[in-house]
Amino acid sequence: MSLFQRYLKSKIKFFQREEIRVSVIGNLAKIPASLLGTIKELEEATKRYKKKHLILAIDYSGRFDILHACKNLMKKSQQGLISEEDVDETFFEGELVTKCIPSPDLLIRTSGEQRISNFFLWQLAYTELFFSPVHWPDFDEDKFMEALVSYQRRERRFGCRV
């Protein structure tokens, strides 16, 4: 049993006590069967909780997410379950591994990097971006408030000009 697997097993009761739903996203095909079993056990044990949701991204990338959705849609089309006309943005989003996650309103990127690094490529379409030169360990409450104030001042248009 891996260290990560032991950790997850040891936290199941904690997540239940705190009523935290746990979901795992990513390329789960690469995960050892025993770890995958623990992940499924944890997700099943916490699936009824709605207020707090912890999402663990394991071997996740935005490109993987989009490719995974495309392959699922191709299979469904080949099986005659869907047609081209069935597929719109909402239908496509339902095939993403991130379907359980709402699109972020704000992405804060620390360390002076000004890229999204293959993270949530589909979901970030209308997300406001905030770039901070401060490294993550030093990103404190004041820096977080700076990001929130910046976000608060923006006029969100979701791709439309007004």
C-alpha cells in the first residue's frame, strides 16, 4: 500500500465527520488498482455531502480532459447513442472529467508566472486571471485580499462586449 493510499484511508472518517465530499479527477487509468479501490471507497463514503467539496487532481491536465471528452463522444457516436446535433457546449462539458467542478470565477497564479500551464483549459474561458509575483509560500492574506479587490473592480462580460 502506498503512502498516499494509507493517507486517504486514514482520512475517510475525518472527511465524513467534517462532511467533506471528496472527488478525484485525472487520468485514473494509470493508477494502481489498489489505490483506485481506495479512491472509489472514499468517493462513495463522502458522495452525499454538498457544502464542502475537495477535489484531488491526480495526473490531470486540461489537454487530457478535453481529449478524454472527445474520445467518449466518438465512442457514443459510433455506438449510435448520439448524433452530431446532440453535441453542444453543455453536452460536451458533461463528458469532461471536471464535470463536477464549476468553472472558476478567479484564477490566482503565483510566482510571477503568466500562463495557465495546461490547467482547466476548457473551464478558464471566462475566468478572470490574477498574476502575482509572490511565491506560493509567501502568498498571505494581504496578497489574497489584493487579488479579491482586483477581481471586485472588474466588469465581467463573459466574452461579450457591452
